[in-house]
Amino acid sequence: MGGMTTIHGEVAPGFEPVRAAFVENFSRRGDLGAAVCVYRDGRPVVDLWGGVADPETGRPWTRDTLQLVYSATKGATATAAHILAERGALDLDAPVAKYWPEFAANGKADIPVRWLLSHQAGLVALDRPVPLRKALTWYPMAEALAAQRPLWTPGTTHGYHGRTWGWLVGEVIRRVSGRSPGRFFADEIAAPLRLDFFIGLPTSERDRVSRMVHQRPDVDLTTVPTESVPEELREQVAAWRDPDSFSNRAYAVTDPPEIDFDSPEVQAAELPASNGIGTARALARMYAALIGEVDGVRLLSPAALASATEEQAAGKDQVMLVPSRFSSGYMLPTKANPMIGPSSFGHTGRGGSLGFADPKHGIAFAYVMNRVIGGSDDVRAASLVDAVRRSLA
């Protein structure tokens, strides 16, 4: 693998550091197949790809290879909700139950839509997980969440709703628009911008999707003696070891809890928190159209964008157990993930993917990859972002 990977695509003058960082991701940081795209002021300035899309067959990563981006999908779904809000069809400060009456059960009558978007509703887990086959058909999971009691007093704290967020926000989109979240995204965002990005993959696109490769960490911290765990990680490791912790229960809402994101059934379903599939080009282009015009299309007005990206929750996350910051649906910069700077907003995905925009610099960025690394060992996205920052200096 070493330095042999051929990189394809184009880089505008001044953005050569991004190409160098992308090459290094393959030669030094473990990338197998990946793509990176950067827009500046509505135009692409970086569009690169390389490596292997499927290590089992040796299929190369091409310009049109599609990649599942896990939670980077949440940025796309949040954008759909904000389009409905700007149109006046959805009031983020109205109770969820106004649009989804069954949601009022178990003391949830007053929870506003905004708290679903910003991970404050306390619905990170289910008392009774839903069989996976049923969860993939949508309605049983929406029904289970409507009946679920909050696991903390809503609005008093926040914790990352890693899996449930997609059904919660997605059901509101469905009730308001009359369309599934994936259909709404396809009609109102992907079509006008000609985005190669899907929430619910059509069968016709299946052969373009890359295969995930999961890299095990060098040391499994859940198996070492507590005194060997670095002090700053002990609370997280204790939570990972406890099956009843929010950190575990948030990802065990289906039965079985493990989801094979390479399977055709999972890719075809709509999981608006975690199974968006597309190109880096599509994700960057969506973010570019949030902060400005792209080929005549702008997704949100400046006022709607300001509202969509205003901080709603910050501080220690009850699920991730580290500081996190959220607007109504987008992640905001933290020390661990500064993006470009204070005006950035976007979303990471499990194992390394990242999409975001920075209105101050006119930058939109996306990086997608098929080798899932994750944790502090993974600096691939950060190295690319750092190279973008240097290119702007």
C-alpha cells in the first residue's frame, strides 16, 4: 500500500497542501480508499480520490465511487429540517407533538423540535430495543420512540443521540412534508444541486458503493487493568465496560445491536442518522450551497442559516462523556474538532468521515473513506483540514 497509491483529480493553485496531506493519508495514515473535496465561494478548488473501493476484489476507487458516511449523514438530515423551517412548514420551537401527536406519551408533550435536533430530549436509548428487521422498515422504531420515556429531564442536559436521532428528526420531517426523509432529501436538496448522495440507496447504485474495512485499535482499553488506562480516558472506558451506560445503550436500540452497514438491506433502508451514502463532492457541494450560491442554488437564506447554526447545547456530553457542542442538528467546533474555526458547522461520521462549512472563509469541505479507524489514532480528516487552513493563510 505504502506510497504506491495513485491520486486522481484536480487541485486549484494555492491548495497544493491538501493534495500533499491526502497523499500522506495513504502513505502514512492508513487510508485504503478515500476522496476529499473542497469548495471555496461556491466553486470546487479540491476534488481528489484514490485507492481501493473494495479490498476483497481489488476494485479501484473511481471518480464516482459512493461511500457510506455514518453520522456525517446527520448534517444532510438537519439541512432538510431547516429547509422546512425556513418555508414556515416546521416551527422548531413548537412541541414535537404538534406534528407527531403520539410523541406526547410518557411526559413528552412539551419537548420542542429543537431539542430533538440538538440532542437534549433524553431519548438516546430504548427500554426495549426493536428487532433490526423491523427497525429497517421505519414505523416500528418511530412508534417505539413515541412511547419511550426520556432518560433524563429533557432540556436539562445533552447527550449524543447517535442512532435514535435519525428516526426522531426523520419522523418529524415525514409528518410535516408527507415524504420520507430520504425522499425529501432527494427531491429538495439532491435534485436541485445534482448531488450524488442518498439516504436510502436505490438498487441501481449499489455496485458503486465501496466496502467498509474496520481497523481494530492497537490496544482494546476495555480489556486492560483500570490503572493502565490513561487518567483522562478512565470515565469513558468505565462506561464502555458497563452495558447499562448511555454510551452503550445509545448504540443498542436494535436487536441485535450490531448493524452491518455493508449489507444491501441496511443500505436500502432510510437511517437518517447514519446511512447516508455519497461522494465527497456531493457532501462538500451541499455545505457550499448552505453558505452561498452554487450554480444558482442556495439552500438556506443567511438569516435561516444563522438560526440553524446557533449554539443550542454545549458542555460534557452524557453519551460521549467528552465536551461537545451542537446547534439545531449540526456539530459546532470544539478543541478536539476545530474544523476551520469558530464559524464552522458540520458533522463527523464514525471512523473518520467529515463534512462541514465555514461561512467566514467561504469554505465547504468533505472527506469520505472506507477504512474505519476512529479514536485519537485517526488524524486523517484533521490533517486535511489543517492543510486547507494553511492554503487560506
